[in-house]
Amino acid sequence: MKWTKFTLKTTTEAVDLIGSMLDDIGIEGIEIEDHVPLSASDTKGMFIDILPELPPDDGTAMVSFYLEDPAKAEGILRQVEEGLEDLRAFVDVGEGTLVLSETEDKDWINNWKQYFKPFTVDDILIKPTWESVPQEHKDKRMIQIDPGTAFGTGMHETTQLCIRQLGRYVKEGFCVLDVGTGSGILGIAALKLGAGKVFGTDLDENAVSAVKENLETNQISENQFQVVQGNLIEDEDIRRQAGDKCYDIAVANILAPVIILLQAEIGRHLKQGGIFITSGIINTKEDEVRAAMEANNQLEIMETTYQGDWVSITARKV
């Protein structure tokens, strides 16, 4: 099925009122495109380290909406035009012009699955549940992962860097703290490598359900992997739940600015000699993360590894 897409050129000043007007008409799920820079609160919790460069903010915005039934489009568009005329008395709506186009009705939620194929990280096979085990990898440790709405298929370079470091340092029965657990792939990898227990934290409530589903898929008891929603850096209750000086390894595959904050907190949770594995660090941010760790008298950098443009720094609590 094809959907008819209508794009309205307007101003950033008018976007909220236009959105409300479209909602009143019965149009849901609008898209907004503008050149307004993201604020610190906008980017909090986002899984990106480098923001896209935007053109200068010229005050214009594009508001798009979709109509399924062409027979109803004429009446709805008449209501939109009348609504715009009413809004002109209160706000500058700019050009207020509508451009028509068509788009395919695609299953966007599942369409990405065609690109997620089984792959290996050293002696670990990572595969989605809908793919079979390749014959040549039947002897490897296997992680089945369905990320759902939480971050982490294992395909990204930063995740693979962390898995390799876990492979180097995890020993039988180790306790692991997984900060920013996402789909739970790093905690699950640690358990597959011999860890006894994992405690995971994540800002996204979807991570809690994603981890539980992936534990069930990998036949791992929830008693081995506890996950909570919250901020280990800012929330004292989450810190208390995590516990003090009880982890052999902490792993964090998150943004470089967050790692810089986390390195000051992580010593509280690590045992003496415990290992802190980090990634999510683009190479242009390496020096900043390194400088923060070097200034922390609780941490000693042990090694730095690289994959593509990404960096993993591993430190020890001294």
C-alpha cells in the first residue's frame, strides 16, 4: 500500500500550534524537520557521540503527515488550510505551502532484521533468534540477541571491543557491573564467559524488558542478571542497589562524556584490583577520557584497544 505524504513549509515558531491543530483534525504521527541545535537536555541519554552538523537555523521548519485514504484527503486538506488561516492571526506560519509525495507502506519495525546476520567476536557467536547456527561456528559459545527497542545487537565496533576485553579479564564466578546495559549483550557475554552474576543499569525503561527477554532466549536465570532502570552517576538509590566494592569487573559502552563522569564514581563499586572496561569512545574523544582517568588516583590505565574509529580504554582500581 502507498501512503500519501504531505509536507508543510512553515516556521519553527508555529510548529507547536500547527501540531496541535493537526491533532484536533485527527492527524497523528507528524514529522518535524528544522535546523534548531540540540540542547544538553535533548541529547541526554542519546546513543550518539558526534552530533550531525546542521545548516544555520533560519527559522524554517517542515511538518510532514501521512494520509492513507485518498478519498478523504481532499476534506482533510481543506481543514488544514482553514486551520492555517486561523493560526495566521496568532503566529507567523511562514509560506504555509503543502507539497504532496508518495511513500511505500513498509514494516519499519522489522525491516532492519534483514541486515542482522550471525557473526563472531573471537570465540563467541552472536546471532538473532530468527537465524540458524552456521555449521562452521557450532563449537563456539553462542549468544542469541534480539535488541527490540533497546540498544545493542553486538554488531557495533564499541560492543565488540568490550566483548573482547571481557574475554581477556572475566574469570569463573566473577561479579560484573554493566552500566548502560541496553539489550544486555555485554552482561550476557560475561555470563557466557564464566561470570557468576551481573548487575545492570540503564536510563531506558525498555532495557529492563529487553534484558529479560534475551535472558530467557539464552536460557539464563534472572537470578544471575539483575537489571534496574536508573542513573548510577546521579541516583544514590541506584548506587546503593549496585553495592559498594563488590564487582570484579565494571563495563560501560556509553558516550565519552558519560564515561568521564562515570570514572569518578566507579571506584566505589569495584573491588580492589577490579577492572573497568570502557568503550563508546570515538577517537577524537580519546584524549579527554584518558586525561580524566589519569587524574583519578583510584584508576590505573592498563591498555587501550581500537577498532575502526572507536576506542576502548581498560583500567584497574588501585
